[in-house]
Amino acid sequence: MVSSGKADAHISCFNRFRRSAIKFTVNHPFRIGVLGSGQGSNFVALAGAVAAGKIPAEIAIVLSDVESAGILAHARARKISAQFIPPGKFRTKLDEDAERAFVAALQAAPVDLVVLAGFMRVLKGEFLRAFEGRIVNIHPSLLPCFPGLQSWRQALDHGVKVAGCTVHFVDAGVDAGPIIGQSAVPVMDDDTPESLHQRIHAAEHELYPKCVAALARREISVVGRRVIWRKAI
Ligand code: GRF
């Protein structure tokens, strides 16, 4: 939480899967930190929506566990602070030092919301505690179907007729937190994993900015596993 003096407006926002609301303290533009490991097309969509005034927020910082990640180049091209933080010795999660470094960078920024945009490591303990209820992710399937890797391939292999993407809060599970928004796309008879992935990716670029805008406007609350929108998506 970003706190800042007694003139603050206390706004009830996300409630991490409980009924007691977490209080956000806000008297500054809503600040977002984006984490990614890859090309950063979702970041580009988010940055475009911020620049167009569709998301009432600032992207304060972009962090990556991959030095050559396109997302860092996209951020720097937009004069947004961008840092590579070495992830440490593990393949699928951050080691303790790396986790501390990510948390410190986000707290120093400081950020109200952590947006995962293709960040390929599972977040654990300290990180989740530091930003409890304030981390969101986008996943390329209609969760709870096909969590994990290459969901578009899993969907095609399973033979579903409708695929899509999901924006959700991040908790200790993998692709498991309360669902904020979903967008469906058809699966065509002649789809390849690549063509389906491309269609899902295009849907992500529409869905993620809408969800982040609603969060920045504090139009979202969480009751149990249900995410309630004050205005329809
Ligand atoms: C997206 O497909 C997203 O669903 C998944 O990682 C991919 C990131 O793509 N979590 P990009 O780096 O935003 O282009």
C-alpha cells in the first residue's frame, strides 16, 4: 500500500478473498508496476491505454527477470523506468535475494498494483505478502481450464470449441486466484497452436487494459472468490 499523509482519501478496493475490505490510501495517480519476461505485447497495450487516457494511472516501473526481454526495451522507448533483476538459481521461481530485490524496487517506485504481463516465474511468500491482493495476471485460457504452460496448445489438444484469456488476482496457487475478467475466442477447425495463440493474444490486448482500468478506478471489489464490477466490462 502506498501511504501519504493525513489528507489521503481512503478507498475500499480489493479484498483479498475475504469479506473485510482492504483500504487503499490514494491521493496520487494510481501507480502500476509491470513484470514481464518476454516480448511485452501486453505491456505495449497497457502503456497505449494509459497514454490514451483509458487507464487513469501511471506505469511507474517495469521489471524483468530476463535481461534481453523485449518488455524492457518497450518500456525504455517510452521513458519508463525499466530494470533487469537477476532471478537467482531457480528455473521457475525467484530465489530469496531476487524476491527481495523485486519487492524493494516495487516499493521504492512505489506502486499500488503489480501487473504480471508474461512474467514466467511463480511468485511466492514474501512477494505475495508484500502486495497481498494487489497482484494481477493474464493467462491465455478460460480458467480454470488449462492452467500452466502453453494453454492454447492444451485447448487445441483437448478439442474445445471456445478458447480465450483470463485476468485474475494472483494467490499462492498457479493461475488460481479470483477471476476479474475473461474474453472468449472461437477455435477454428483449421487452427494451429500458433493461429489460436495469436487470436488469444489479440483478445488479451483488449481485455487487460479494461481490467486494469477498472482496478485503477477502484470499480472492483472481491467477495470470496467472486470479483464484482461496479460497471459492466
Ligand atoms: C501472454 O500470452 C500472457 O497470457 C501470458 O504470457 C504471454 C505474454 O505475452 N501470461 P506478451 O509478452 O505480453 O506479448
